[in-house]
Amino acid sequence: MASVGHRSLAPLGMTPMLGMTRAAGMLYVHSMRPNHPLSRIANQVMWDRLIAVVEEQAQTLVRTAFGTPTREAGDLSAGVYDRQGRMLAQAVTGTPGHVNSMAVSVSHVLRKIPLAEMAEGDVFILNDPWQGTGHLNDIVIVTPTYRNGKTVGFFADTLHVVDIGGRGIVGAAQQVYEEGIYIPITKIVDKGKVNQWLMDLIAANVREPIQVLGDIYSLISSNDIGGRRLREMMDEFELEHIDDLAAHILEHSRAASLAAIGRLKPGTYKNEMTVDGINGKPMTLKAALTIGPDGIDVEYYDPPPMVALGLNVPMCYTDAYTAFGIKCIVAPKVPNNYASLACIRTTAPEGSILNATHPAPVAARSTIGHMLPDVMFGCLIQALPDGVPAEGTSCLWNLRLMGGLGRAELTPEQMKTATPYNVMSFHSGGTGARPSADGLSATAFPSGVKNVPVEITETLAPLVVWSKEYRTDSGGAGEHRGGLGQVMEIGSAENMPFGISPTFDRVVFPARGRLGGQPGAHGGIEIIGGQNLPPKAHSSIPAGERLRVSMPGGGGYGDPHKRPAAKVAEDVALGLVSMKAARELYGVAVSSDGMIDDAETARLRTKVAAE
């Protein structure tokens, strides 16, 4: 019988009849029957411990990673799986796109290499977009964990490497083969020995070999820490396996998910959202969400076809962000694992932009994929009229900046001295306003990654970030204001041309408000004093010029004229809302010294109410 260590059980009034013993200063409670009330407490203690184990796994990755996406922005995932390849727990640190799509990676590994053919010390690598997390830049490492010579489970983790070769995130690639080195499920460590041939092959195909190989070693080490902590946990709780714990986790997660879904009004709810698309051709994303007794089914119908640019989304990534958007509203407190994810089922026509097939280019799959929670919110508000935020920027506004030969338009003389570099700096616009609070400014949702400090970018590359500030009036007006975008100005520190490869959206179609809230501001990219630049194509900024990136804001929630005048005045004082917008959008007259003209405000709001 498994034993459980938990000091806080003593006050429960237990007697020696329950099998209490003390060992090494720890109180152990041996439940004498599988259905004993203490067995559920024991499993809950171990479940919490398992979550702590995978969080340490993730933090190890953050502390040891070489690339800024992981070290500074937290663009990663970490999880523990049972012997069948079912995810039992995920780390708090990480992104839903990585976690929810990596959730199926272990099952792909098991289909290729059966458990009986694995050995202690083996480690597997892949970056297959259709078996990993959606594009080649995300490397997944899967490690079987052994105890006393037997497999007890798996650890998997993933991160975004700064470069994977090829033509870049949104280059001219028309097939996945052009987007970088493609690594199928391969053994990278064989019984403890690193496959140096494979390491050399990867290094020879990327522009930043030190960072990329360093990140791979970090992934391997992170899984090793997870396995070590799991064995320590099993030793402490005297477990020979975690199969019973896995059954408990999955059973209760499924029951809790279905209970949360059961509180919604059954039915089918539809929503459409138009995004910028490419080359002046917008794309409309359409979804039908059906709430039933055994979960939620989402059908993306009449979707745009695949395109000859890396905006295509593999189904695993569509699944990931569809489920995340739903879980945020319906069951935010239910742990994320195989069972809770299985309660949300997604379909999209094969060959569409939301179910791209090999060998479509998919490097920028997040641009469209990150929009899917907003599409789900538009469905769910019909079942929860007061419980869904407005639309936000949603897609990331990352700055992929580069210099040197082939990365910018250089003269022959400049080619001799220009510094080669390739940096990725994570940044975000504003989120949508919430039913009872303003949106978050310069905050990434749904990805959850952090902004990269400008000092890090300036340290890694010869660039100067001349300004980074909130963008006044970019948050949609509403009773609750949308989160603000930000505006950044960047130039070369060595007076050289430099390039940018953006994958930006919300330039034409801004985030929509909710229940009377106004849309957020659309975004833009330009050379200061010069021309506007395309939001989804590589551009070169000439020597001596500066790049300005104006990020979108989130939509507002509710009637702007219901926003308390004092809050509007505070926004004006902080530079978040202009005096003009306060008057025209909110009906609040604020003087230059921050004082509210009560009479004029009453007149403005009365006039609007009458109209």
C-alpha cells in the first residue's frame, strides 16, 4: 500500500487504527482501504507536489536557457506524463500554445518508439510542427523517467530557439522545407551518451549555433531535474508507480471540467471575426461552439484556405488556443491536463488555414492562432452575457531584428564592417477590457509571454531603443477601458541598415469592443518621417533612419459614458487618454490641470443620452 507524507494530517484526530507511523521525522498515513477518505487527501497532496515538480522543471529551463525568448520572455512549456503519454500536470510558467500542443508530443514519440524499446538514459528530440508545437523554431525534448529499472512516466519540455535556419519566420518560404532544419522524432541521447553527429548537424544549419545548442542542453537538463524530483517524491511517498495517482488526476479533472461546462446553457453559438490577412486580402474566422453533456465541440467552418506564407496553422496549434480560450472563461481553476483538454474537441477542414497540411509553411502560425481565443469569446458571450472580455491585440508584436550580410540592404563597403546579429524581442499591445476591470496595457494575451527589457536587446545587438512608452488613446473607450498598446522607436547604434521581419495583425481590423465598448486603436509600422512598412514582410531600415512600431490597443467594455468621470480624469493625468478623447468619447470635460468641469461634463453626457 502506498504511504503519504503530510505533516498537517495530525490534527484530523487520527488513531493508530488508521496505521499511523513516524519515519525520519515525517508522519505517514497508510490508508487501509482504497476508498478510505484519507486516500483522496493523499492523492491531492501528491498532485500538488507533482505540479511543484514541473514548475521546478520549467524554472530550471528559464535559469539555464541561452536564448532571450526563454530566459527573458518565458516562451516555453514543461509537463509530466504517465506511461501512456497522457499529460498529468503542466508548469505554471509557460505559454498555452506550447503546453496544449506539446500535450500530444509524447504520444507521437510512443507511436514511433514503443516503451519496451526505450532504455534508461534515452532522450528524444523533435520539432515537427504537426507533432510538436506548430513550427520549426519550437524544439521539444521528451525523456522517459526510470525508477528501480522501470519506466514510471515521461517529462517533456519545449522552447522557442532564436533561429532555426531557413528564410525566417515570415520570409518568402512557400513550404516548410524552406523555413529551417526539420528534425523528426530522433534519439538525441542514447543511454546517457549525446548524439554529437546530430548536434553538429543542427549547429551547421542555424545562424546562432551557440544559443541553439545551449537551449537544447537546457531542455535536456530541465527534464533530468523533473525526473530526479519525481523519483524523490516517489521515494518519500513509498510509491512503486504513479498509475493510481494518474487515474485520480484524470478522473477528477474530467469530472470538474464537465461540471463547469454543465453550468452553461446548452446550445450552439456562432461567431465571426475578421483579421488583416495578407496582401490586402482580409480573412474571416468563423466558429460554431456547441455545449453538450459530454463537453464542448468547436467547428471552424468555411475557413480561409492555406496561403503561400507561414501564417498557416497546424491542427495541434488550433486545438491548443481554442481550448485555452474556452478554459479561461468556463473552467479557469480546473488543472490543465489530458482529461480536461479532452473535454474540448475541435475540428477544421483539412487544408484550411486552421488545419494546414504538410508541407505548408507554418513559421508564423501564432499570428492567426493567437486570434482564436477572441473567436471563442464571441461564441461564449452568448452563453455568458456578463462574463467575457472584449477583444484584445491578441497576436504578438515581436521585434525580429537583424543585421549583417543578407539581413539588410548593405552597400559593399557596409558589408565589410556591419555586425551580424539576429535578435528577437517580445512585445505586446493591449488586452481587451474585462467585465469588471480595465484591460491590461502592453500585456501579451493569450500567449502570456513577458516583454523583453530593452537593455537586453541593446546588449545583444548594436541597436538603440530610443523610446518605449504607452500609446495614448490606443485603449478602446468603455465603462472599462481597453488596455493600451505601446510605441517604440529603434535605430542602429553603428549607423548601419538593419532589417525587421514582422508578423503583425490588427493593423487594418482593430480589436472590437464589447457591449457598447469602442474598438482599440489599430497598429502600424513605419520609418519615421518616411513610408509605412508592410506588417507581414521583411523590410530594411536605411542607415541613419529610425523604426517606429505603434502597437494596437484592446477593445473597451460597456458604454464609455458610464465610466466614472474621476477615472477618466485620472487617465488624462497619467497620459493614457487625451483631453480630446475624454471629451469626445467619454463625455468628460477635463482641464489642463486635471480638474473636471462638472457642469460641462453633465451637459455632454446629457446630450449623448438624449441622442
